[in-house]
Amino acid sequence: MTTGSLAQGRSGLIRPGALAPDALAANGGRALAWLGLAAAAVAVGLAGPNVARHGTTAAVYALAGLSLNIILGYTGQLSLGHQGLVGTGALFAAYVSTAHGLPFPVALAVGAVTGGMSAALVGFVALRISGLYLALITLVFGLTIEQSLFELSTFTGGGAGEAANRPASLLPENRYYYVCLLVVVGVCYLDSRLTRSKAGRAFKAIKEDERVAAAMGVNVVGYKLLAFTLSGMVAGVAGALFSFATQQFVGSDFDFRLALVFVLMTVVGGAGSRAGVVAGSILFAVLHDFIASFGPFKSFAGLFPTQTGANILQFGPDLVGAVLLLLTLAFNPGGLAQQLAPVVRWMTGGPFRAPAGTASPAAPAARAVRP
Amino acid sequence: MHAVMASVGGSIGVPIANGLVNGCLWGLLAIGIVLIYKANGIFNFAQGEFGSMAALIAVSAVDGLGPFPKLPLPVAMVLGLIAGTACGLLTERLVIRPLFRAPRATLLVATAGVALFFASIQALCTGTDLSHVFPALGGHSRFALFGSVNSPDAYVFGWTQITRVLVLVAVAALAVVFFRTRYGLGILAVSQDPVAANTVGINVNRISMLTWSLAGLLGAAAGLIDVPGGPYQPGLVSGILTGVGPLVFAFIGAVLGGMTSLPGAFVGSLALGLIDSFGGRYMPTSVPGGDALVIFGTLLVVLLFRPTGLLGRET
Amino acid sequence: MLDITELSIRFGGLQALDGLSMHIGEWEIVGLIGPNGAGKTTAFNCITGVYRPNRGRVVFKGRDVTRLPAHRRAAIGFGRTFQNVGMVKTATAVENLRTAQHLKAGYSVLSGILGTGASLSEERLLTARADAILELLGLTAVRDTVISSLPYGMLKLLELGCALATDPEILLLDEPSSGMGPEEAHQLGERLSFLRREFGLTMLLIEHHVPLVTSLCDYVYVLNFGRLLAEGSPDQIKNHPDVVAAYLGGEAEGALAAAATEGEGDDGDGAMAATAGSDGAVR
């Protein structure tokens, strides 16, 4: 099958020759795989409010991961303060909803805008500072935001946390989950378009070498800012959805630990790969939410004296996460994306086995920081 | 006259004293950070957790938790130092060495992972239990500068604060001596050029272990002078679970002093202590987290306008 | 076309360029040669906007571009290659060519993200142009191969393609023949001549390959220690005593160089292309 420009077809979805018998079988298989994925996602919403709530958490984490992926995976800038961006969106969404009574969709938009704006501020700093020092300053930025902005009394609703009430139609857990799911699907689509457009290529060039990017005509300053802004907007939406999920904004939720979790899940998932990052994020969301209520794990914790058992339930997932990260860095630097690559390639119309000289997302996070 | 002294003390002396004592604690961490930066070219985010682990062991020994019988304070401190050093060594053997060819970003993320790892282990042990208070050093003796122990404008301190200053001075002196010995010079040589050092016969492997053990020891010492007088909490030095810990201040202090300079690490931390003290004072109380804003601002200014810090050189 | 006047730049204690002046006329192919460390790539960096010189001016088609940012220079007609292959190593050949056409992608970022019809048809155009360049350079076979697995000579050729993709008026090529044997280098020379004729290009080359410089270049500038050592036609330069001295150093080093070239024998008449730099460093 030719892979020249003609093969793109009009919409890129149907390739010429796709209706030949053997191609039909393969494409039929792919269609089934996609349907299966969709069915699984839908099924989460049908399995009762608890499962739906876990699904919502997973969706929010996936959005956070996708947003971090834009600056870390695509543009190669290491940010350790991402929880600050998510929190900013969460804070303002809750605030405009409760203090000003704006409707839910507007609150989401406000989350996106405020997230984007704070990210742009960080981006300005990133223009002059790079590498290790950027990691440090974003870390301090995240902490500072948590200590100052999130503690302002206008936003905190007096210590107990600002409320963020869902509209009545979204109160049922499964409905809210479907809303979150839709947002994730939407962002994934936009992200896929981003990577296939000139902006996505510009990011990749910047990550590779800023001088080379400039020689190719890329306005490095502009695109770096764009990357941060887009990242911030998605982070803001994630935060807003999170506020409405818990129906409350609590500043201390967005602490240093969360910053580490975000980085961990992006790296374990495979920075630079959409599918990998989503998989990694879901894994960590499940780790934290689901495991604590998972039967066999509970029995395991029960083997220990009560206090230790409780500690294991609460903090065990963090330990597992840290170990996963270290194992990933040592043995699987491309993250889950490496394992998922054949599947992803097949499902998007390519062969299952890699042809010679195909990209493996090996160590994309590792290239993220220039000395 | 006495009243004037007291009020001068109150508005200037107290913040200075406060800032310097804090700076000593941060300086100890900062020295460890700069050491690793010179040796491996990365920021060691786990530096704080070497201290927290030391604190955990020390507190357990003092309170007789887990496998420990109740032990006297000095013994507990020594155990803590050993524990912290061991953590440093373990990190080097199991994480840094295997990843030694990896790009810096990987190592950076790895140290963050190590930090989370140690913090989780501590959390598994004590969880959210805040009842384990490490006794203030030297009992409850109180001293005062710029006034008596009871006057509001005086700087009141105890042996814990004295220890912080003494430890830093001792470490600074030891550092000067150490870096003239074979081992110290070996560390400096390897940090400049491992291949050349190897050619000259320096055992790079051993030096790497030594460097990280040293970092562990320094971190442990910092943790042990941070915890007295307060409850032990998992991740206290890094602030992973507690909000902000001395680690962040140490990083900023190290940057302020110029990351390439060991004396810069404590000069920078002391300077940061003063900035934090005075800045915190003049920040309006209506702005929450004024502290954090001041140090964030400091870091921003340094990185944007004088990235080599106060004492650093362009590498 | 391109006028460089008194270009000077200093890094800390090192004066990397000192009062360099060059003139490249329209449709000329000019060579920039000199021992390693002479400052040739530094000069390129100043000309293309990667570095800002301390003194001096870069004037392109009558316009002073000394302060223009690098990506804007690419927009007004500067095409460039790098010493260590300046492309996205994790991407395929065609992807790189699409990236290089960044300025030609006639749609806004927003339409790209939304996936509008306009952006999709522009993308098809970019791909078509990329394929055309691949065909021109005989690289169609490796279209969808990730470039990190390609041989070095092919990478340099592809990089030339990326420079062409920016639709330049002047090409600055940094050692385009490195990694190529005599046959390939000759082919490259033919190609560059062809490109000059076909697209009306002007070229400035950093080169070490003597036959290529001799056969291709209309004029040559020789750089040493950041200063212009000599200039003239290739024949004049070849026999210029200062140039020969700069490359071969003193007597002892000359003997070393001769012995080394005998061992290497890679570049045809390797007198200048071979080993000893003026500091005696063996290449």
C-alpha cells in the first residue's frame, strides 16, 4: 500500500484500498477494538456510583497528565509546579460558581482561562531560565501559589474550603463521569490535531534544539509561550472538573506530593505519547482511589497492627508509585508508551509489528531537560 | 538606654538572629545539595528525605517505637546519623549508579522518586500520628538576646538554636579541612572530570559512594537539628506531606550563593535567612503565604538577573 | 547579496571573531575555510542570528539584519545547516521536511488545533512539497524512516533538503560534505551547482574538502583565530603561503601532518583537508 501523500485520502480516515477483503478484515478488527474501548469507558459509568466516582478521578488525572505532556513531553520543559496550575483552575471555577453564581460551563471556561493565564506567566519565566533551574523555579512557584493564592480568604470560604456545587442535572455520579469522559475525549482529539499541525512540529523542534527550530523559522519564544498556555488551559479545566467532582475547593489538596504524582504518572506513562500518558494517569488515579477500597489489598493491610494497616492503606499507593517510577526510569525509559506502541499503531491503521527504523518513544522524558 | 537597646533589638536584632539561625539549618542542607550538584550535575530532591529518615530513626529510638528499645538522646542521634548516611549510600548504589549514563532529566526525576519513596516509607511507619515529639535539645533552658527571657522584644532561644549554629560552623570548618585531604580532593576531581580522575588512578566508583554517603550524612545532620522541639512528621524536611519544609529554602539558598560554590551554599543560605526574616516582617499580614512570596521573588530575581549567584563562577 | 562588516564577538576571555568582513554576491558560491576552531561556525551563528555580535553588521539585500531574531532571518531568506545535523532526530524524513516548511504553512495555530478543512488541505500541500524535495535529492526511499537510523551522509543530504524547504535565497551550509567519501562529495558538488542554477540560490559553505572547494566555489575566505587570513579565488588561496602555514603549522607539525595524511588518505588531495590544525591538533 502506498504511503505517499495520496494515501492520506480526503479525511485521512479512509485509505484507498481499505475496502479490499484482507484490509477489510484488519479494519474490522480495528473497529471492534475501538468499539471495545468505548464500551469499557461507557461501562464504568454504568457500574454504580462508586465506580463512576473512580472514573471521574481517573478522567481528571488523565487531563492533568495530558496537560503536563504538552510542556514536558512535546516541548521538553520540566515543570514541577503543575499542581499549582490545576489548583488555580479549580480555585477560580469554584469561586465564580459559588460567589458569583455563574453556571457550570462558564465555570469550566473560567478554569481554563485562569489556568492558561498563570501558565503563561510561568512560561515567561521559562523563556529566560531553562533546564534544572526551570524545574526548581516551577517547584517553588507551585508551593508559593499553594501557600498564598489558595489561602486567600476570599477564595477559601473560611477554612473549610470553598464550595463548588454541581448543577442538579449533574449530581448523579455517573452523569458527571460522562461529562468528564467527554471532556477527555475532546481534549484527546484536539491534542491529536495539535501534534499533527505545524504547532506540534514546532514544539518537537524546540525540544530537539532551539537553534535548529529557529533556523527552520519557528518563533521559539512564541511557541514556548503557546505550549505553556495550552498546557495551562487543559490543567485549568482538569482543576475545574476536580472542584465540581468533590464539590469543594480545598487548597491543601494541591500540595508538593501532588506535583510529584503528576510528574510520576507522566513519566511512567511515557512523556510524549498521548496514549501512554493517559494510561499512566489512569494507573495512578486507580492506585490512589481504587486500591484503598480494593478487597485483597485491604486484607493484606489487615495483616498488620491496626495503625500500620491504616497507614498502608493511605500511603501504600505512594510507595508503589515511587517504586514504579524508579523501575520505569531504570528499565523502561519510554514508559508504558513503549508497551502500548504496537497497539496504538495498529489501532490507528498501521501494522502491529514495527517496520524498520520506526520511532520508539524511548526515553522522551529523558530528553526533556538540557543541562 | 536599655529601652532603646531593647527596641533596636526587637526590630533589627531579633530578625537578624532568627534569620541567621534558620540560615544555619538551611545551609547544612544546602551544602549537601551543592555537593551533589558539583558531583553529578543534578539537583538532589531527596536531600531532605535523608534528614527525615534520620529524624524517624532518632525519634523511634527516643520513644522506643518499632524494633527500638528506649534509648538515650545522644545514642538516638547517632543512630539517626547512621540511618541518613545509609540512605544516601543506598540511593547511590541502587538509583544513581545504574542510571549514571542517563540524561540529567532522568536523574532529576529519579531523585524526586527517591524522595517520595522515603517519605512513603516514613508515612507507613507513623502515618498521621503527631504524638512523637522530639525533645528540645538541652532541656528547657532558655536564653535571650536584646533583653530578658520574658521581654517581648528579645530574641529567645535554647540549645536547639545554639546547636544549629554550632553544627554549621563545625561542618564549615570540617569542610575546609576535608577538601584538602585525599578523599576531598578526589571528590572535587571526579566532579570536574571523571574520566581524567579515573586515568589518574582515582577510584571513581568509591568516590561516588563517598560523595553520596557524605550527602546523606549532611542531610541527616540537618534533619536531626530540624526536628527537636516539634513533632516528627513524615517528610518533614522536604515538606512533601507537611507543606513547606527547610529543603525548599536550602535550594534557594544554594542558588543564591551560586550552585558551584560550597562556601556559597552557606553564605547564600544565611543571606536568605536574613531576607526571609526581614521580608516576612514587612509583608502585610493580610497577604497569606508572604514568606513563600518573598523567597519565590528572591529566587526569581537571582535566576533572572544574576544566575551565578553571589559567589558562583561561570562553569 | 550578503555583506558582513567588521563582525566581532567575544566569549568571556576569548575573541572568537575579530573584525571579519565578507561580501557574497548574488548567485555566488563562496567558501569559508580555516583550521578547526578558527571561528567559522561562530561566524555562521552570528550571520543567522544565533549569536549577537559585539561589533559589526550583517546586511542582507541592503537590509541591516544584525539585530533580527533567527527565525525572522529564516523568513526573509536565510537557509542553514548545522555541523552536527540540525534536524529532529526522533521524526521521519518527511516529518522533518514538513517542520522545515513551518513558515509556509498557511493556516493559523487555532485552525490547526481544530482541524479545519483549510488547515488539512494546507498540510497536504506541505506533504506534497516535502515529497518533491525528497525526489529531487533521491531520498524518496527513506521517506518514512526515522532519521536517527539513517547513515550520516544521507542525513547531511536530508538536512540540505530541510534548508531548501525554507524557500531560501541564500544557503549557509556547515560542512555539507562531512562524512562523505570522494564520490559522494563530487555528487554533492554537482547537486549544489544544479541547485544554484535551478533555484537561483546564493551559497556560503564551510568546508574542509579541498576538491569540492576548488571545483565549486567562486571565491574563498580563509579564517584563522577569528580573523580573516586571506581571500581570493580557490587557486589563489591554495598557494597562499599564510594559508598553507596556518593549516600545516611549523616544520615539525608539517612532518607529522604529512605522515598522518599518508595513513588517512580519505580526502583526495588532502593537503588542506587533512589533519593538522594550526594548533597542531590532529583531526
